[in-house]
Amino acid sequence: MSYHQWPTNKFIRTFVLTIIMCVTLIGNCYIIFELFCRRRRHRTRLHLFILNLAIGDLAICLFTMTSELFLLIFDQEWILGNIACKLTLYIQVVTVASTTFINVAMTYDRYEAICCPFRSCTALHRVRRIITLCWLSSLIVAIPQLFIFKQSSIPNNSEKYRCSSTGYTAEWQRRVYFTIFASYLLVIPAFCMIIWYVKMIRVVGSSTKRWMQKTNNQTSTVLTSTVASPAKFKTVKLAMTIIIVFVACWTPYIFITLIEIYTNRYVRVPPWLDGVLQTICFAQSSLNPFVYIIFNRRSKSLPTVIITSIKTDSPTIRSQGLQYESTSSYGTARTPLRLNSYRS
């Protein structure tokens, strides 16, 4: 079928997906070039997390988005064979799980930097081992994809094939697998990151203290508004951005899919809504480079710690300027995945 004969919804979705692919490709290639080439000698722990997240998002663009665009153009028909079907769906879960795991590890690293600063002095080789563990874990949790997804003929058309989840022998297996999938992809990571974010908020918020001070046998109340270092504020904002983007992109699709599976498809998702939710998932990989760029901007002025004297007969306490090291961070995890085959 020529693209001139495509339905309007197919044309719009193809156009939007192509734009997302271009933005994801250009943005993550820029991040990889910036960190791998230009900052190779000054690479920090955070840079290692960002670099691997960018690699994972780029893999999503090259494999997941490309396969989705291929299926969209060919009306869900699969023509690449059974082995390619299994490997494609396996790589999709590997890339999605790896970016999620690395995102969680990076958030915990930022949590340690604020809440446990003495414990957070981690060597680069330890961070590399953590990132390697994240990739290996993603390779392991994606193994069921090799047995679940197969090339099968399209109903009422034995000459055409599709790549779908026909490896289940009972419906309860589909429910169990997708529940586990949703747990390690969304529920557990979001729960952990929210807890760490709340603790970071408490630590940064505790910078405002009051104490009583005696000066010349007179009691004076001093309010100390300690402005935390820009690194701490930036880390808190980063963590909040990670959680919002991650949960907002993944929750609708996972929630709707779980409802459809557990109701024995009594609740059916319209094709247009399914396409919209998948597109939202894909958009996360294109947003991550912008999150990194925003949080990597340098401040033009140095922060100060202001100490204000209130109701005191003692001399005015002068404010002192303190310089802190700024840090940058990268967005989340997470990442889109073709899940409509779980419903087939």
C-alpha cells in the first residue's frame, strides 16, 4: 500500500514516531560524544551513569523504535523470520530494563551524595561494576522473551505472519509474566526512587535551623538560613524530574495493559489509544538528553550562606560566601517498549 493511501491515524503516528526517533538519535549521540570524547580525562561517577543511559536510549532508538516503525508501515506484518522475531523482542526488553536499572542506580548514587556524603566517595571502578551488573541483570530478565515471542501466521491469512506472544500455554502465565515485568520495570524502581527523593528533601530542608545564642549575658535568637550547595539543590530537582518523567511515561501504558490482561480482555484498548500510550513511552528516550543539558548548565553567580540576626543586641553577623562544586545529572530511565504483543 502506498503512503498516499494510508489512513490518517497511521500517517500521524508514523510522522510523530519518526520525529521522536530523530530527536532521540541526535540528542543521545551528542551526549555520547560530549562525555566519551570531550570529557574523557575529566569523567566522574555521574558521567559514567549518563554515558550508559545515553547508550541505552540510543539502543532503544535503533532497535525498539525502528522495529515499531517497521511494523507500523507494514501493518503489523512480520517478514524477517522467527529468529529475528525472538531477538528483536529480547533486545527491546534488554534496553528498557538496562536503562531502568541504571537510572535507579544513578538516583541512589545521588541519594548517597546528599544523605551519606562520607559513604558516597566511591571509586570509578566500583561504579563500573555497578553499571556492568545493571547490564547483566537486564540480559537475564529478558531471557523469557526468547520463549514467549514467536513468528505465527495471522488469523484468517495463512500467507502473512506476525511476531506475537504465542508462547504461553495458559492465560495465567501471561498475567504472571507481565506482572513481574511491570514490577521490575515500573513499580519497584519508582518506589525506591520516591523514597530516596523524600529523604533527600528532608536532608536539604533540614539546612534551616534555629538555635539560642548568648552574647554579653543577653540571649539572642539567631535564625540561620543555610542555603545548601547548588549541587544538592540540583540533585533534588534532578531526582524530582527523573521520577515525574519516568512515572508519567510508563504508568498509563502499564496500568491499562494490566487491566486488559486481568479482565480477560473484557476491557479492550482502542488501537488509537494504544498507539498514543506507546508513543508517550517512546518520548522518554528523546527527553533524557534535554534533562541532562538542563541540569548541566553552569550557574553564573556563586551561592552564599546567609546568616541573619533577629532581635539581638549583639553585633550584626556578616554573611559569608561559600563556593561549592556543582554537579550535573541525567534523566531517566526508562524508556519505551513495544508491549502490544503481550495482549495478543
